[in-house]
Amino acid sequence: MSNLRLLRRSSSSTSTPTSWSSRSWSPHAAFAAATERVRAGTLNQDDAHHLFDELLRQANPVPGRSLNGFLAALARATSSAACIRDGPTLAIALFNRLCREQAGLRVAPLTIHTYGILMDCCCRASRPELGLALFGRFLRTGLKTNEIVASTFLKCLCYAKRTDEAVNVLLHRMSELGCVPNAISYSIVLKSLCDNSMSLRALDLLQMMAKEGGACSPNVVAYSTVIHGFFKESETGKACNLFHEMMQQGVEPSVWTYSSIIDALCKARAMDKAELVLQQMVNKGVQPNNVTYNCMIHGYSTSGQWKEAAKLLREMKSRGLIPDIVTCNSFLASLCKHGRSKEAAEFLDSMTAKGHKPDIVSYRILLHGYGTEGCFADMIDVFYSMESNGIAADCHVFNILINGYAKRGMTEEAMLIFTEMQGQGVSPDVVTYSIVIAALSRMGRLTDAIEKFNEMTALEVQPDTTVYHSLIQGCCIDGYLVKAKELMFEMMNGGIPRPNIVFFSSVINSLCKEGRVMDAHDVLDLVIGIGERPNVITFNSLIDGYCLVGNMDKAFKILDVMESVGVEPNVVTYSALLDGYSKNRRIDDALTLFREMPRKRIKPDTVTYGIMLDGLFRAGRTVAAMEMFHEMTESGTTVDIFIYNIILGGLCRNNCVDEAIALFQKLRAMNVKFNIEILNTMINAMYKVQRKEEAKELFATISANGLVPNESTYAVMIRNLLKGGAVEDADNMFSSMDNSGIVPSSRLINDIIRMLLKKGEIAKAGNYLSKVDGKSISLEASTTSLLLSRKGKHQVDIKLLPAKYQFFDGFG
């Protein structure tokens, strides 16, 4: 062979000839040159096989050392740094050629080093069983085992998930092989135990190492491995204890040890502790690296503390560390997650300006952020900027865009993006179709949704559960139950479980809330027809639906249907019926059903009593309500703040204000924690019976009770102050509300204007009229009527009103 193409050197190398004739071919020189090319990343798989072709044709034997060097270089060749996709696998394949094609005579006898390299290749190529076979072959050669081969044998056992055997070899058989275990062999087994969630056994082995001492004394790698294992198993206490023990033994933690601890603490959201470890690390003179900062920044980012993450980014740069794309994307995700997508975009721009090229993940994060916030113009700008930065949009990117529009109900825009996606030659996947079909189904465009479904099956995109659920839900809501049934059978024939009762209960509940109870009942019939058993939640939703439309007779008959299919009603079922009777002013029927509950062995709960109390108060049956309240307390049922709200409000509505105030004072003495609704009720009640000072005192104690006045609180105060003629105090109260950032309701503004007009406070009424914007606050008919009044005691001097209301003068 006059010119060996595989040995052509790269332009940067000049020490070796570019070709050899067959007569001058030197195995040693050829393998040395090939080894250098592997390390330089310029040797490909074909070149390596050509080299072995020449070896098989030549008579000159290959020195074992040359072959070992070449195989060792292949073992460490990575796909990112070399033309060879998988160096370890290639090394094994070439060795097999030597064995298979009887080239052994052309190679010096294999040494212990050759076997060690090849066994290591087997582990790196994820073929540990071949490594074990090689070790068996090695033993048959009679070569003496050393610690390196023995450790590689342990590695093969661990990679083959034979950790127990590895422990046995380490503790018992290595001495039979003439080897003494050292820290490296122990560390291999420790890692395997921890990787297989056996960190406690690893700890026992670590303590055994400490007893052995000498070459087996646990080093920083051994300790760090077990500490990391405990953290992986969420045994934080054990990990920290071992860390402290390591320090006491005089073993200094490495950057990996600290980073492992920091990572675990960040994942547990214990950022304060992670900061302490970081500070301890720096104080000990161990410099944090990119991994350390990535853990911290990711921890702060996922915890929503983006300012702290930004601070760490600056600190990282100040230490001369360049944030990698993982760090930057983590920070981007944090900003977008907390509605700060514009700041995320600025950060992305700054990354680009500083030479950190964003990847497709960066753009996905930003697109999702803008889509979630509804900033669609910005989202599209980012989408088109990807192309200018040399990043092609993939299916995931288009799914983000389509989903952003679909979630906001902008189905037409979503469909335009879907068309654009296909126009760019990007094939939709099942997620794309799932988003589109769900959006069309929600919009009631079932025909279009089915068309997309047919399109995806024609393109051999396999529909999943989500796609079927969207279509079946759409069919149920639109009344196409035959089609829904057809789709369910199609699912089952395709090996996909049909929707369960939880799914159908959700559909029935949605229909009932819209008042479409007959349609919901049809879905129930479908459920029973396909052999699915409705549960109590299904029936409770249907009862709620009938109660909502006022059909109490059908609601009550659901109890019979439940009995016929063997479903026992529960307290929620009865509470729903009681609520329906109460709201439909059939309180006697509610009482009858309530008394039936004990006979059915169903105990009323707090919600049940609340429904009955509210119903009795609204029916004006105050005595019966209070009797039921006493019955409730005697039964041991929990009385919560909402029950007190019902009772105090009910007493006040039924002109039993003194009783309400007495009960309120009693509850205050018992240190019951009130909510703002109760205080609003009682302030109004006190004004009603002219206990004005008590009302003002109660208002003043709101903040002391840990509560904040709401719009209703201020409305109660302002209305009652105006009724009492305290116009200035009412104005001041309104200013306090305004200063608190509470927006007044349209109803309150109209009430204030009418009350001021009736009191002849025309100019002050004009001040409130200026707040009417015709949108959130508009004039009510009664307010307009009062403004138009030109006769009687409520005459309005139009000239005192704002200019835009003086047109009322023409209607006198």
C-alpha cells in the first residue's frame, strides 16, 4: 500500500510522514500517528479499520505498547471532540477483529494493561457483561492481577447491576486474586451502592474503610459519594451528619462536596442554609465553580427569588466565572414564571451582546413567558428573531405559540400559527393536535375539531388520551352522544382506556352549572349505557343542576336513581337538596328532609347546619333558627366563623339587633377571631340602633384585630355617617378609602350622590359626580331622576354641578 490515507496528518502536525510504502510500513509509527489523530479528533471510524486492514496484511508484529496506547486513546474519545461517534465501542470492535481474523500472531502478547483498557472500554460502551467475559479470559492467561484490573473488574460488576457481588469481591476475593483493596476500589463500590439507593450500606462500608486505615482510609471522594447518596434519598440529616464527621476526621471537602450539599439544599428550597454552606465554602478557601453557582441560581429562580438569582449572577461574573447557557436559561425561566418576561427579554439581549449565544431552550422559555402574559406582539417578535439568530423553530416552539393563543380563546390566531407551522415544513405532533382540537372543542367548533382529528390520523399521528377526551367532551356538551360513544369504542380498540367516571362527572358538572341539566342527564344515561358506574359525585352534580333551575321534584327523585344503581347518598347529597329547598323557598320540605338524615345514618355537618340556619333566617323564622343553632352546638358539630356570620347577619336582617349585639359581645369575650364581613355587619347593626359611638369604636379596632377594611366596610361607614348628617366625616372616610387603594363601587357612588343631593349638598355631590366615567361607574336611573328634579324639596341648582352635567338644566 503506497499511500495510507488513514495516516494523512492534519495541517498542524509535521512530525510524521504523510504516507508509507508497503515495504517501509512501520506498525509502531502507524499506531503512534493514529493515536495522535484520535486525540486531535481527526481520525474517523473508517480510518481505524483501514489501519487494521494493513495490520492484517503485514508480517511485522505490532508492539503491545503501541496497541495499548491506541486503544486507550479510543476509550477516551468523545463524540463531541472527535470524528469517532463512540470510541470505546470501536476499540472493542477492533479487538474482536484481532481475535476473529487470527491476527493475534501479528500482535505482541496481550498484557495486563491491554485487558484493563478493554474492560474499561466495555464499561464506557455500556457493555459491562463483555468486560466480565474479558476478565474471565484474562484469568485463564495466567497473568497476575493488579489493583487496576481488579478495580476495573469491580466497575464492570457495578455497571452490570451486580453490586452485591462487587461488595463480596471487594471484601473477600480481592485478596485471593493477590490484590489489596484501596481507596479507588472502595469508591467504585460506594458509588454503585449510592446509585442504587443503598446509601446506608455504603455508610457501613465507609466505616469499614476507616477501620482498615492506610491506603483504604476514606478520602474526600468516598465521603462526597456517600453524602451525595444520602441527599438523593432525601436523608438530609444523615448527609449533614456525615459531612460534619468528614470535617472532624480532617478530610477537607472539595468543590464537588460543597456543590452536592448546596444542590440538595436548593432543591429542598432551603436557600438560607445553602447560602451558609456557600459562605463556609468560600471561607475555607474552596472556590465555587459554575456548577456551584448553577445550583444556587436555579434554587433562587425556582423559589421565585429572582433578585437574589440576579445578585448571584453578578457575583459569579466578579469571580471570573462565565455563566453557561444552563445558568442563563434558569434565570430566564425565573423571570418569565413571575410575569417579568420583558426583563427576561432584556437579559436575553444582554447575553447575546456579551457573546453568550442563546439556544432554542432560551427562546422557548421567553416565548412561553410572553404567551402566558398575553403579550402576543412581543411573542411573535421573538419568534421571528430566532431565524435571524440562526435558530430554526421546531415543533415545541410552534406548540408554545399555538397554546399561548388557544389558552386566551384566540382560536383563529392559533389556527394561523398552525398553518404557518405546516408551511415551514414542521410536522405537527400529538401535542400540537391536542392543543388545536381542545381549543376548537371549547369554542363549540366540533366539526372543525373532528376534521383536525381525521387529519392527524391520516398523517399517522397517533391520538392520545388527551385528544380523545377533548373530542368526547365536545360531543357531550354539543349533544352528539352517538359520536361520543363511537369515539370511546375507537379508543378501546386502539388499546387506550376509555374515559372514566371522573371525566364524565366533570362534564356533567359543567353542564349543570350552565343550567343545562337535561343535557347533563342525557350524559348520565350514556354513562350507565356503556357500563360505567356513576359515583356519588356524579349524582351530587346532577342534584345541584336541578336545584339551580328550581326543579326540586326531579332533584329529589335522583335519590331513587342512586338507590337503583347501588350508590349511597352522603352528607353532600343531602346538603345540596337542602340548599335547593331553602333557595326555592320550600323551607318546610328542607326541614322534613333534614329530620330524615339521622334515619339514613347521615350526620349533618357544619355546611348542612349553615344551609338550614341561613334558610330559616331568610324565611323569617328566627326562633326556629336559634333552636337549630343550639341543637348544632349540643351535637358537637364544629361551629366556625361562617356559622357566626350567618347567625349574626340573620338576627340583624330580622330586626333582632340587640340579640345580635349581645351574642357578638359574648363571642368577643370568648376571643373568637372574626372576619371583616362580621365586623361590617355589626358596625351597620350598631348604627341601626343608634349606638354610633360603639360602631365607631368597632371600626377603629379593625386593624388591631389583624383585619383590613374592605369596600363594604367603608360603604357602611360612609352611608351611616351621611344618614346622621356627618357630611365632612363621610368625606374624610371616602378619602381614607381612596388612600388605601380601594376602588369604590358604582352603587356606593350613586348612593353618596343621592344622599348629598337630598341634603342639599349640591357642590359636594358634584365632586362625586366627577368620578362617574360611564364604564366602571355609571349613573343609576334613580340618580338621574333626582338630578332632573326641578320642583319640591329636592330641587337641584344645576350651576353648582360640573359643566358636563349642566345639560340637565334643559329638562326642568
